[in-house]
Amino acid sequence: MKTSTIVAVTVGTLAVATVGYAIYFDQKRRNDPEFRRKLKKEKKRAQKQQKEEEKKKVVSIAQMIEQALESIKEDEFPTLPEEREKFCMEQLSTGEALLSRGPEAYGIAAICFYKALKVYQAPTELVMVYQKTIPPEVFTVVMGMLSKDVKQKQEKYYTVFPPREMNVKVDELVEGITAEGQKVVRRGLVALKDFAVGEIIYSETPIISSLEPSLGGNDFCHYCIKQIVDEESKARCDTCTKVIFCSETCKKNATVEFHATLCTKDSDEANPERSLYDYTKETNNKYPEMIAKFLVTMVFEESLNKNEEFNMFDHIERLRFLDVRPSAAEEKEIQLLKAALGAKIPGIEEFINEERYLTLKGKLLYNAYGLSTSLDANRSVEPSPEQCRSTHDGPVVGAGFYKVTSYVSHSCDPNAKLAFLDHNNNMSVVATKEIKAGEELHVGFIDQKNGTLSTEQRRQELFQRYRFKCMCPLCEATDKAAEKAAEEATKEAAEETAEEATKEVTNEPIIEVGKADEV
């Protein structure tokens, strides 16, 4: 008999046997209670076994993630753009080679892919590539490493920031309770010791600052925002006439940190840097320039290879921000930034997408403070359409973005004020009331017109600017007074109604004293 015939007969026999067993199984399942109980028990046992296997798998992945992070804990990552790109490509190449060895090399491959992700300029995009190209088991480990690393960083951040010598800490404060009974928590700046009235709590220089566009190139330093009184002390840029500095030190610092990249270079007929500068002048908007300075300074700091655990972006990403809706203006600003920085900072065009730019602008609109460094208290400055926190104790000549002071909350009756004691962007927070250790610091965000603004007016301005309803003690006192007045008015109305009802029941004419003749 042919092999094919034997195979065909065997397959036919197996098919008949399988159908027969299926009929027998179905009958037993329908008619035999003991058989049904046995099946149910076996099903439960199988489900339990499957759950235990899945649990072991989860524990195994968690252990793999822990071990992977521990193995690279002491590793140093490159900071220069060219070195980062080279390192990233090396890790990707090594990871792909390891995948070809099979599942036994997946753990080491995951470490390589994670290292590449750590230095890649657009990590979100790389994650999307990973999701499509690497095995699910490896992707799970990479994302687990990333998640755990971010969590560890977040947990550690507020234990080392702000530095203890600043006499303050960022604390979680209960702001209220939701309808479901859950606590609403926010972060605020709290004093670590007692302070007397007039005592300086701490001083801070900004991450970045900028002059009001109308003042650029006149008599204020482009770096520290100090007013320059002595003409001879002015230090000018070597390649443009758009900015000046109060000293050679400020000139040098500005040049290496951001100005060499953003200089308009008068010798060129037209350049993208000048287009950005002209736009800020025409619109009187300083925040596009501040964002450009921030991005360039961030790259400069990374190039110093300080190996600091938290960089500039780590500091600002935790800050609150306003939701900025995209418009034609923001679209133009993004294009101007990309044109000005694209040829000088590799990868910056991909980094400055719409979402990231609007977030940065929203952080400036919510957190930036007005700088009052002018020596002339009556100086007139063309107001910018962009808002900043300021009580307008003096003319606002620019804005500064501060890492620590951004956590200070508003109060209409604050216990601290901001002072520019050196007439530059170095800000001091000074106690205006006695402050006890553990007490939250508050400053004013708006000009209250020497106390002439009503509670309603203050709240309206704060909501329009910062999207919150002020519940400071001063505003709450007004609310309680209004509630009490309303209660008294309601009580008086009720008494009058009761009195009128009594008059109708007695039906007796009541003549008011002094009005008998009229009746």
C-alpha cells in the first residue's frame, strides 16, 4: 500500500475517532453531574495555574528591570550633541545585534535600547519606533526601566531641591476637598526657620531673563537687566549694535551662554536671528526671545558636562503652566525659532514642536516675574501685552524666570515681597510679616492699586490672568462678611414679613409716629 494511502486512511480513522469522542464528551457533560463538577474543578485549577504563571512572569520582569537599572547606575552619558548622537547609534546597533541571538539576550538588548533612549533628542518618537520594531518582551522591559527611572527621579527631586541653604522647601499643601472626599493637593514654598520683618529669606538669580523689547540696546544690560548710568562702563557686542552690557563680565557670560548663537550680526544684510529680533520689537513680545535664550542656555549647560542629576528642563517641567491655544502668532514664533536655531543646534527643529513651544510659553506666562531694576521710579516703559507676576512697586523693565520663586503662591495680604537690592535680576524674597518655620510664603501677583481694588476686582483679574479663584484670608474675610450681611438681611426680611402678617391678623390701623396728620 502506498504511503499516501496509509496516511489518508490513518487521518480518516483519527477523524472518525475524534468525532466519536466529541459526541461522548458532550453527552457526559450534559448528563453526568460528577463529570461536570470534575470539568469545573479542572478549569479552576487551569485558571489558577495560569494566574500563577502570569504572576511569576510579572515578578520576573520587575526583577529584570531592577537589575538592569542597577547595572547602569554608575554609567555616565555623553552631553555634547555629536557625542550623544554617536552613542545613541552605537547602542541601537548593539541592541539589534543582541536580538538576533534570541530570548536569552533580550535583557542585555533592553539595556542598550534604554541607553539609546536616554540620550535621544526626541525620546517620544523613539518609543513609537521601538513599539513597532522590537519584540514585545523587550519593549516591556525598556518602558519599565523608563517608568521606574522617572519615578525614582521624581521622588528624589524635592529631597535635594531647593538647596537647604535657601531656607525653604517645596511642600505638598492641602488646598481643599473634592465632592468625592478626595484631598486637592498643590505644591508651595515653606520656610524652614523663623524670619523677622525685613529679613531676607533667600536670594535667587533667574534661569533666564529678558528686557522689555522697547528698552533693548539703550541703557539696560542685556544679561543682568541692570540700568547703566555711566556711559563709559558700557560694554558693547563685537558684532551687533542691538544690545549692550554693564560690564565685560556680563558680556562674556551672555556671549558664551546664548548671545553668540542669537546675535543679529550687523554685517549681514538679513539673517534669521535678526528676523526673530525684529519680530519681538514689532510685537513688543519678549517671551519668544526668552524661549530662544532658554533653549540655547540649556544646550550650553549640557555641554559643560557637569554630570548634574537634574538639568534645566527637569526644573521647569514640574512647574504649573497656562494652557495656550495655538494661533497664527505662535505658529510664526515657532518658525522664527527654528530658522534662528536650526543650523546651530542639531535636532532643535524636531525638539521645538507646537506642543512643547506652547507649554514653554504657558510656563512663562504663569511663572515669570516682572523685573523692577530701574533707578528711576518714574520711568515710563511701554507695557508689553505679555503678563508677568508683579505688584508694580517700580517700573517693570523686563521679566525673569526663577526655579525656586516660581513655587511661591499668591495672597492679597502677603507675608513676603520681592526686592531687587542690587538693581539687577538677582531677586531677594523679604519677609513683610513675622514668619514661623513651616509657614507658607506668599507674595502678590498683581498690582492692587494701593488697596483700592475690591475683592471682586482682585479675583476677576487673577482669574483672567492665572485661572484661579483667590481664597486668601483677605478674600475669605470679605466672603464671610458678605455671608453675614446676607444672613442679617434675610433675618430682617423674615422679621418684617412676620410683622406684616401680625398686622393683617389683628386688622388694627397702625399710625407711625410723626405721620398722624398724613393718615
